[in-house]
Amino acid sequence: SILRIHQNGFGAVGVSKKYGKRSYARYPIFWGLKKIGALPNPDPSDVAEWDKKLSNPNDVVIDQSFEDARAGLKRQAQEWAGLEQRADADLFVFVGRWSMQKGIDLIADVFPAVLEEYPQAQLLCIGPVIDLYGKFAALKLDKMMVKYPGRVYSKPEFTALPPFIFSGAEFALIPSRD
């Protein structure tokens, strides 16, 4: 493999021990390596002593000029995805691999209830299908696009995205299992 031949087996690291072991077992590209190292999920450079105090919410500074521009970013995201252009919409976005690990199936299972309960909710999901969980989620999301036209956009493939997809959303969905 490229890792073994060109990098002498150096440079492959799993996000966590669990994911490293799973990757080693699952992906043939790693089989020629002696091991896959692991990094803890927290930032390893963050070694400062924790003072056990929560941040003061009154100290949070909101960039009002950015917040004022978000309505236009949301409209651009809605237009890009073919969603209804509603200023009052709550736009939920998932961008990532469609797999059990990333939890796309949870979104596909839960969101019909969210869309029924909250008529202003909109859902945008983009990313490549990786496993059967992702494939089944893609089928469910495709049906949701039909049932909720203008409120759900699903694209189960790798896609280069403009920045307003992220900046225009009210909610980023990250239901990762790891």
C-alpha cells in the first residue's frame, strides 16, 4: 500500500483506540502496517490546569455584524439546496460520512418526527455513503425529500460545499457514536 511502501508504514493514526482497532480490522490499506497509533479525542495540547469554574455567560461576545449577515447566508444555503427560502426556518445541517459511526441513521430515524412537530424545520444532509447504515439512511432521506418538499435536501455523495452551508445553518448535527 502507499502507507507501507512510500511512507515506510509511518503516518496512519486512528482518532481513538477503538476507532484505530476498527480501522485496522476493516480497511485493507492498513493491513501491511505493524500497528495504528491512537490519539485521545480531547486536544492533547490542552494541558492547563482546570479551574473547575464555568465560563461566565455575560462574558460571551456576540459578533452582531456576523449575526446580521446570517439571514443572507441562510437564504443562500436554502437556495443552493432547493429548499423553501424562509427567514423563519430552523436549518439543520449534517455534513459527513454516512455511516453507523457518524450516526446518519439516527438523523433519518428522528427527523420525520421533528419535521411533523416543527413546520419551520428544514434538513440538509450531504456526504458519501460508507456502509449499510448510510445506505439505509439515504433511502429514508430520499423518501423524506418527497414527503417534505422544500424542507429536506439529501445528497448521499461527496460534494464540495460553499461556506454558507455551514454559516447559514442554525444547527449542526453531529450524532457521532465515537
